[in-house]
Amino acid sequence: MKRLAILASGSGSNAEKIMEYFQKSTKGEVALIASNKSDAYVLERAKKFGVPAFSFTRKEMEAGHLLKKLQEEGIDWVILAGFLLKIPEDLIQAFPDRMVNIHPALLPKYGGKGMYGMHVHEAVKAAGEKETGITIHLVNEHYDEGKIIFQAATTLEAQDSPEDIARKIHELEHRYFPEVIDSLL
């Protein structure tokens, strides 16, 4: 049984869907939730599922404390679910091809530093895109440039607001992210 750690910076709706999904899995379990924000709602979601959770600072992550904790917990896979900090190279190297991120657009479009959440949806709307979607990819040392594993698209209507786009993206994320993680295990 593979042990998963989920890193998240905010509410954690994707983390919740992953925890829900892996309650029934024979391949993996969510063993740890970690956030760079001590008040992130994802930490509350972890309690609901009885998953150990903790928060850390950017400085602690860069000093290797997060890596040490993941190793102590015997983590096999690291899942980024709305995690906004850049991952240090030592952490990436410790989980080669076993660190996965989800991005709320069809990469390579609308990726890179600062492109997350509503920033992405606003850019998609401003560009007049006819479709957008999600990209699940491996993590490397550059924002949103790791090997693409999976993409799913949704059609956009001219009247869709950034909030409408966000809703469509969340539906795709919640539907596909847990299944894609499971297929990787």
C-alpha cells in the first residue's frame, strides 16, 4: 500500500476528494496532509478523515524540515493539490517521478509563476478562449513544466464569468485527479 502525502495551501476541496477516494483503495492511502498556512481549511478537512496534518513555513521547507517529515512518515508519493509555493530541488529529487501537481488550465497555456486559481480563470476569460481544462503533471524544478500525465477539457461559453470557469474546472479536478493518482500507483 503506497503512502501519499498531500500538500495544499488553501481550502483543500481536491485534498478532500482524494482522501474520500483512497478510503476505498487497495493501492494507496492518504497518510499525511501538510500546508504552508497554519489556518488553511485543508487541515480541518484532514481531521474529518482522521489523517495526520501539520503546517510549516517556507523557511522550514527550504531548510529541509518538510522533506525530513515526509521521509520519517515513509511517504511514497507527494500530491500537490492547490499548493502555491515553489518546491525545493532536494524535495523534487527525493521523489523522482513520484510528485504530481494539478493545474487549472490546459498547459502549456496559462502556466508559470503567479498563475493559479482565479488568476488563471481571469486570464482564460480575458483571452476569449473557447475551452479550458485541467492538466495533471509531474513536478520538476520549473513551475508547471513537468511531464504531462493527463488533460481534460471543458467548453466555455462567451457569457461564462471567471467564477463560472472556476466551477467547471473544479468539476474536472474532483472527477479526474483521484483516479489519475490511483492509476499512477
